[in-house]
Amino acid sequence: MGCFFSKKSRRKSPEKEERTPTTTTVETTTNNTVPLGNNSDEAPKQYSWDKREKVDPKDFMLTGIKDATVGRLPGKLNGQQFVIQDCENCNIYVFDHSATITIDDCVNCRIVLGPVKGSVFFRDCKDIKCVVACQQFRTRDCKKMEVFLCCATQPIIESSTGMKFGCFQYYYPDLAFHFKDAGLSIFNNNWSNIHDFTPVAGENNWSLLPEATVVLDHVPAPDPESEFKSVRISTDAARSIVPLTKGGRRKDSEESCLFVFFAGDYTTANARKLIDEAAEKGFLLIQTKEVSMRPEDVKRVFQNNAEDLVEWITKGPVIALELNGDGVVEACKNIATDTFSGTKVFVSDNKNSSSRDVDNFFNFADMQMGL
């Protein structure tokens, strides 16, 4: 195919001759001239690549900006790559989904990044506070960062110090659509499972932010005088697109419960409803996962209950939640009966086996996702 197109591109085509706005003449035997190829009255032929919108690389980067509020509004990136570099004391808002984002040599900036299909890579940055949702998160040679993170894989830091992490808590009207466009699940968030490539003996290069940390105290809302004032944002945990999880912090109770939703028309909505009901009863959400399962996975994870569940995993991924608190198993069983009676679910049967249920499922999920 390459040879075919390369030959074709070198050949002068009739269409190109017709587009030439000049008149060519030839001599006849009677010394009269006859005009040939005069198409000055015809519009040039339009090709698909002629109609394609021209892309300016400057639209996909922020470079050398100081003391300003900048970024991109929804619809401006549409899944393209983006670069931020050499910015100082800026508030940066990228309210769109993108392919990858690199942030280099930035100092004292507050940054919000909409869902990123691939990687977010911070290099040589200092004093950064940010909200990030991505498939992969990595830093190198960075100092003093506070990150409210949603990451589908294990976050990695390298040659970085003073790193602090909290769970993603953010909302803007297009955010749910941007998660979908970026191919990210709101239930796959490994924000607290940090891997340090360059640990230092006797020191800890990273820690978790206090649970009571308020996002807006670190990453402010857009200035009402800026172009981003029309984007309605919220950092209320109850409105966050990504569920607020306790992550790797110490659990309040020794009793946990595994609650699994099998694929259906309202799986995501049902999972969110369960989270809300559990929170109202004082239970904590520890972790969540959305994964696909095979029949052999079902048998290994659910063991004695597998036979009744195998047919349901063919309908799509399952969503699993670990809830924690004294009496949580009995409460979840009641919620399943009262609220989700028409929905296929799995709930731990008793508190003596519930910890095993949790370990079986989330160990499987971590292996499935390469964690």
C-alpha cells in the first residue's frame, strides 16, 4: 500500500491540471490558437484532507506562564496529548479528557487535570498541589507535591520527596463523560498504593494526607474573573464522580463485608446507591474495583457460591466494594434484600468468613489488573 500511494502522489493527475487557474494554448495547422484547460470559472475540487481543521501545536501546551489562571475548557483537547512546562505560581485547569499529559519544571502551581487515558508524568516540579485522574501516574525528581488522585494502576514516584496523596474528590458537569471517553472506571482507584522506585533507608518519601483534608484548601476553585468561571465545580465527597475510599489507612473495625454487583442496566447507579446508604448508616468504604471475570475466576473467588454466579459474569464486568464497620455484614444483607431484591448481587454471608471473601476478591482483582 505504501508504494501504491507514493507512486500516486508523484503522478500529475487530471484533477490537479483542472485546478490550475491559467490558460494553455496550442498552435493549429492554420496558425490559429485554441484555448485549452481554462477552468478559471470552476471551483477547486475539495478533498477530505483539505477540509480537515488545521491543528496548532500551541493549542496543546502551556509554556513559560507566570502568575496567571490558565488551562483548557471542555471540548478543547478531545483526547489529544497535552504539555505543561516552565510555569510558576499558576492555577491551571484542564477541564477535558486527554491522551497523555507531561508536566515539566513547574513551581508553586495548583493544577486540575481531567481524565487522562494514558499517563500523567511530573518531572522536576516543586510545590505542586493537584487533582489528577489517569491510567498511570508517575513523578521523577519532584519535591513537595500534594496529589488528590484517581489512578487505575499503581502510582509510581522516583527520586521524589515530600509527596502526599489523598483520594480524588472532584466534580464538574462533563467529568463523568470525560471518564468514559478516557476509558477509565471510577471504581478502579489505587490512589494510596504508592510504589517508590528509589526508597531511602530510614526515610519515607511519601505519606497520605489526613482524612479530613479539604481539597479547596489546597486546589482553589477557578477565579470568578477567569474564563473558567462558567465551569461549575464541587469537591464535596458526596458529589465526587469517584467514590471517596479509605484506601490504605487503618480500618476502624475488624469487620468488613464484600458486596458485588453483577452487570446489568444500572450497575453503576446501584453501586453509588449502596455507597450512599452505607454512609448514612455510618459504614466506611475501603476500596472498590470493576473487573471482568471468567468462569474459573468465579469458582476460585466465590468458591461454594460459584455455581449460581457463573452465568452472570458473561454479561459484563462486576463492581465490588469493601465496606467496613461493626455490624456491616448484617446491614449489607438487609440492604441487599430491601433495596436490591431485583438485582443480582453477592454479599458476604457472615462476619466469620467476610474477611476471606474480601481477600479472595481483591487479591484476584489486583492480579487481574497487574498490581
